[in-house]
Amino acid sequence: MKPVTVLFFATLKDKAGTTGINLDLPENCNVFELKQILFQRFPSLPQSSSSMLVAVNQQYAFDRDVIPAGAEIALFPPVSGGSDFPTSVAVTADPLDLDQLLGKITLPTTGAVCFFSGVVRGITHRDEGHETQRLEYEAYLPMAEAKMRQVAEEIRRRWPKVEGIAIVQRIGKLLPGTPTVLIACSAAHRDTGVFEAARYGIDRLKEIVPIWKKEFSSQGEEWVEGGYIPNPNDW
């Protein structure tokens, strides 16, 4: 067994009813297994990756990360970032609902919303050209949602007049014509940067958010990989 300290912050502190506890964890216990232990001890904790973030020794940690002996573990909800404007990020296997997403980022002051939606392309004319039967998307959770929140924060720094931001990626088996991703930015007026912000959002998502797709065609199947390698400024 290895001793660790677990700290709770914000809403998770209220749900757990304590600011922290000491635990003895099994050897090679990882973050996922820790969460299962905590869910049994504190049933009121939210059992959703989008509602609870984990840091080990002041670094973000993910389900497969092994927790070292003596670690200080912090559990907290997504950081507010000091903004009263809504931010909605998600990786989901469910169909993407444009109206639902619009409702999440529309405020009384909103007068313009710019959407970008990626769709599974059935026929590609670029290069040699080919027909796609389906795509299969997978993501590394919860890192993908954490990096989506980073993209939203970058958008706010570049376009401070943007109000609401939504970034949603669908995963699983998707047929041609199916929406795969939605980026939405809302603002009071259309000349506040919402067009540029939405374009930046999809471009940045493809650079730093760990999501991959496998393409299935009559020629076989192939993972589609990008060429961008993140650098220290991306983290």
C-alpha cells in the first residue's frame, strides 16, 4: 500500500463534505482506480469526466496515469477562467444537436453566432480521389476535453468580444453526411471576430486535441494522421 493525500476544491469539496483525506492506495493504482475508490466512499461525487478534473503533484493527470507514493492529488471542477461567458466542450458518441448547442451559448446580449461543422465526406476529389464508406473517430479522454477548454481560452484571449464558445466532437462510427464536429462562437455583433474565432477553433482543434480518425473505403482502412507536432507553447 502507498499513502497519498487527496484534496477537494470548489463544488467537489461541498459534495464530498471535506477539504481532503489521507488514503492508502494499492501498488500501481492509477487515476481511474482512484476515482472508483472515491466514488464508493463519496457517492455524491459526480461520476463524469467533464465534471471532475484530477491533478497529481500539481500536474493534470488522466485515467491511465499511475499514482506515485506520497502524491498530493487534487480533484476539482473545470476552471472558470474568470469569465461569466458560457463555454461548452464535449466529446460524445451522440448525434450533434445544433439547437441544443446554440441554447448553451446564447445570452440576452447575443446577436450573432458563427458555426463551423465538419461532415464525413463521401467522395474526395483531392489527390488521386476516393470514396469513403465510413469514418471511425476515437479520442483520448479526458485530455481531449481539457485541450478543448484550452482552445476556448485561446479564442477568448484573441477575440475578447466573443461571448459563448462551444466545441463538440463526435466519436464512433460515422457514415458520409454525418456531422463530426461543431465549433460555435457567439457575440453581440457579427463584426466582433466570431467568424475568425470559429475558424481558429477548428484549426487549433486539429493541432492539439487528441482525436483521431480511421477511414474505411473500398481500398481498405487507414488511420488518418496529421503533421502538426505540438511544442512547449501549446501546453
